[in-house]
Amino acid sequence: MDEEYDVIVLGTGLKECIISGMMSVMGKKVLHIDRNSYYGGESASITPLEDIYKKFGMGTPAEKLGRGRDWNIDLIPKFLMANGQLVKLLVGTGVTRYLEFKCVEGSYVFKGGKVYKVPADEKEALTTSLMGLFEKRRFRKFLIFVTEFDLENPKTWQGVDPKQTTASKLYEKFGLDNNTADVTGHALALYLNEAYKNEPCLDLINRVKLYYESLARYLKSPYLYPLYGLGELPQGFARLSAIYGGTYMLDRPDAEIVYEDGKVVGVKAQGEVAKCKMVVCDPSYATDKCKTVGKVIRAICILDHPIKDTKDSLSTQIIIPQNQVNRTHDIYISMISATHFVAAKGHYLAIVSTTVETSNPEEEIRVALDLISPIEQKFVSVSELKEPTDDGSTSKVFITKSYDATSHFETTCADVIQVFERAYGGKFDYDKVQNTDHEM
């Protein structure tokens, strides 16, 4: 602890572990500290099953749930987009050497009280029961436009100015109705709310392209999930940091940031101070520099069956667009099973999440809980969403945001990149990683 470091990272959540790994690769001397005795923080995978019961004060699990060590339960559910930013980070840094992934079997959307498969290609766009015959044809034309769109080739723009035409106007150009816009904006482009409709359509086009490019890699869905749970991800980046000289200290519950004249000079733990030039941390280590911007409810549900109307998929994502249930925010369902080594054989984990809008959070996810019923056991938590009020330019404390309600990692990665670039003062150089494995 008496040494001086370039960076001290507080918390071993996924975001902090990614940044720790990236900093180490870029030649920074990194010390990584966590108040817990395990990796993962809020993004940990809890095992054995008895521990999740203990965490939620639920007694002991029933014998029919099998061996406790067969369970790895994510506290925060997320899927990886196959062509998304997190996969690029995993491949670019070589962390894939430590992990195995499995494609999620299905991607679904809720409409009119029913669950429908999201069309996987132009052919499915014409056969889906999500929309009527004429709407299918309009949707197919829209998908062809998106897949052929090239920002460098105005001939592919079909009269659309991607930096001026709004997303709403693009929908109007192709004659898409509100239901199809819901599917496109929320199940394909993964927008969190309707604000995007008034923004230039280039971002919408790029997001839909990303969805279908990711889908093309595995054909079943655009999503991936790591075997043995998401807790494997922070551990993978921790290994990367260690390879490049990073030092880890767990079980330091008293770790606190030390300032002089408003600028960080180190971190104190167990009576010693480790000096540093900057700190990267999650909001819990710098609450005085954060604000609460909302709450998220998550319900971890143990099932003995796949979710109905998903073709008995062993893993799936279902998005319930907010317009379908008169809300401001979408509701997300992510389901995984024993095939991912996160549950005992014959059992499933379905995790429901959304941004809280009322004083009765659990009632807000009732439609999702009804979709996945019957439920053998349910663990419900409500947590605050925190964002930094300090950009770190003066204090040199760079703080990540809390994990939002989305069931994918795109918003997580955007935050990681922004925090890294603010702290490091430049972009990450993938060429600095040696002997990496570039396959998923």
C-alpha cells in the first residue's frame, strides 16, 4: 500500500474491471481495491444457490432446486450484442481466452398482449404475424434500405439526409405504423425511450444495422451470454490487468479516497495510504460527487419451464416496449438456463427489469411476471440509479454510472469508453495488446 500508482480503481464491477484492464494494457501502474471479498460488485454472479437466498433473507432453497453449486445467479442481467462494443473490447484485449460464450436462442417483442419473435431476416419479415401483409412489405423495404445504407455512398440514401432527417420522418418515408416503429426502435435499435424519434436518423440506421450484423453471426439471435454467468466477465478483465502488472486487493471494507485541495492524492485502507494520480470508481465510493437520477427494479425468478410462446427456447430476451403497456420506459426479460451452467438441470432463470416510475415498483412489472409464470421463487430488489456530477477534470476522480435496466451491454460499454477516455486522455490502443486470441 505504500507504493505510488498511476491509477487506483475502486470496485470490481464489470465497468471498473474493464477500465482496470484497459489502463494496465496502456502501461499504467494500477492498484485495484474492492470492499468485498469477491469479484464483480453489483455485477457479480452469486453461487451457490444458498447464498442468494441468504442475501435476500429467504431462508433455504427447496430440495427440488437441485445442488446449490449448480447455480450462478446474476444480480444484474445483461446480454452481449455479438457485434457490439463489449465483444470488440473482449476480442481486442484478448479476454476471450478466459471465457466461453453461447448464443441466446431467441429475441422476442411484446405486442398487444402477446409475445412475437423479432424477424431475423427479410424472409421472416414477410412471414411474421407481428404485422399485417402490407405492413410486412413496408417493413421489408425498410430493412433492405438499412442493410444497404452506406454513409460514404449517397446513392444508397434514397433521398434521405441521415444527419438531418429525423427517425420519425424516416418511418413516415417507408409508411411504417406506430406498432412497427415500436418494434424497430425498441426491439432492434434498443432505444430506452421515444426521444430518439426527434433526432437525426443516422443513429437509428446504425443501431438497426448493428442488430442485424450481430444476428448474421449466429442466426438465432444477435445476443451472446458467457457460460457460468456474467461474473466471469469482470474476472476475465481482472486477469488481463494482472498479466500487465495490475495489483488486486479484495476485502478492504474501509477503503476511502484521500484528497488534498480538492484533488485526489491516494486511497486509504486498513490504516495505510496508497498514493495515486487518479481514481476510477463506482458511485458507492464517491457518493458526494454523484446524484440520484432514478431507480431500477429487478426480479430474479426461478422457473421450471421455458417461457411460453418462445418455442421452448432455453435462453431468450423479451422486450416489452413502453407504448404497449402505457409506460415511459421499456420492461426487459432475460432468460437463461442449465445450458449456460447457471441453473440446475430442468430449471431456468428469468430476470425482469425496468426503470421505476411509481411508488409500487413490483406492480409495474406485473405484465412481465405474468408472462413468465408460474414462478417457483422470486428475489426482488430496487436500487438507485446514480450518475457523477463531477467529470473528474479537477478532482481526478472518474466515476462510472450505475447499471441501468436494459438487458444488454450497449449502454454499459458507452459509459466505459467515456470514463476511460476522460481518465486516460485519449483512445484505447488495441495494438498494445500482445498475443491476443481474436475469436469468439
